[in-house]
Amino acid sequence: MSIGTGVVLFVIGAILAFGLELDIPAVNDDFIGYLLMGAGVVVFIVGIVLMTRRRSAVTSTRTVGDPAAGQQVTERRTDVDPY
């Protein structure tokens, strides 16, 4: 979701900076456009970093029974994707 938000912010900023020529008193539309483009790049990079980061958890259960039967080892791996 944050990757799409970053792209949208960048596009809106580019439209404000390069596409529109607004004449609003006390507001510089070029600066707002560049600001939105910078925020879009930051949000996009944060989204990629969060997407590539993966967590994994390993749970091991060891049951020792009869020596003739040996031991039973059960291992469960879970890859947790936080997003």
C-alpha cells in the first residue's frame, strides 16, 4: 500500500510542479509540487524496504520417549510477513 501511495504523491507533485500554472497568492505551487515529489520518493523507498524485510520464527519441540523407540523431533517453520 505504501508503494502505491508514494507513486500517487510523486505524480500529484509532478503535476503541480510541471503541469499546472496556478496563480494562488502566498502559495508557491512549484515548491509544493517538489515537496510532494520528495515525500513520494521517501514513502516509495520505505514501502520497498518494508516489503523486502521478512521475519521467520522457528519452533522446535523435542519429545524423548523410550530409548528403544528413539526420539521424536518436530520442527515447525513459520515465515511471517508483517504486511
